[in-house]
Amino acid sequence: MLMTDMIQQMIEQLLQETESDVLDLQRNELAAKLGCVPSQINYVISSRFTQERGYIIESKRGGGGYVRIRRVRVDPRDALHSAFHAVSVEIDSRGASVLLRNLVAAECITPREAAIMASAISDRTLKSLDSRFRDYVRADILKSMLLSIASSE
């Protein structure tokens, strides 16, 4: 397992153990516990605990500085509607994967729903289409599925 994955798992575990959606952690302490450098902690926090994934990060430097990670809970319907509007007239396979991963992380869709959606909009499924049109069709299918899930909530 990569060190970055271990750091992410540790932070997620600490967040689950808190009674609130706020975690204050000291980079130096966590780095010492995991046997890494504090800059690796910073990297994981800045790349994996982003606003797009439902987190707000506050940082205090110096004097035993800390990082506060606040998980933002969003109404699933609002998140689905936001995701719908985030998809423009086209979306590539990578962008669709990121969007689905974020919806699963925000608990707006289940991993099973994400897998079904990913299969339906994959390049393999859309291979019979001219490559110039795949991203347009993928966006239409994805938006239709998002609306269907949002309306059934």
C-alpha cells in the first residue's frame, strides 16, 4: 500500500471516530506516527480532502500548528442536481469517473449504482459510436441517470 493511501485511510478513520464532522490534527504528530514527513500529510490533505469531495480545510502554522478538516454534509438531492449541472454538453471518461467517485464519497449514490453507471458510459460500451461523439453521448446518458436517481429520492 502506498504511503499516501495509508495517510488518507488514517485521516478517514480519525474522522469517523470523531462525534462531529471536524477533526483537528497536528501534521508532525501524524507524520511521526506513520513514519513519514509532514509534507506528505500536506499533500494528501490538499489532494484528497478537497471541497469537491466535501471537505473544508483550515490550517494554522507555527506553535504546534494544526490542520482542521471539516466534512461538509450535503443533501444528496442537492448534490445530484449540482452534479447534473456540472456535466456540460460533453464529458470524457476520466471526468465521468471522478464525478461518480465523488458522488459515492458523498453518499449520494451507492458503489453499485456508480459501477452500473460507469459501465453504461464507458468507452467500451460506446465503442460503436464515432469517437468524435462519444463524450456528447456519455454526457447525455450520465445526465439522464443523475436525473432519474434524483427524482426517485
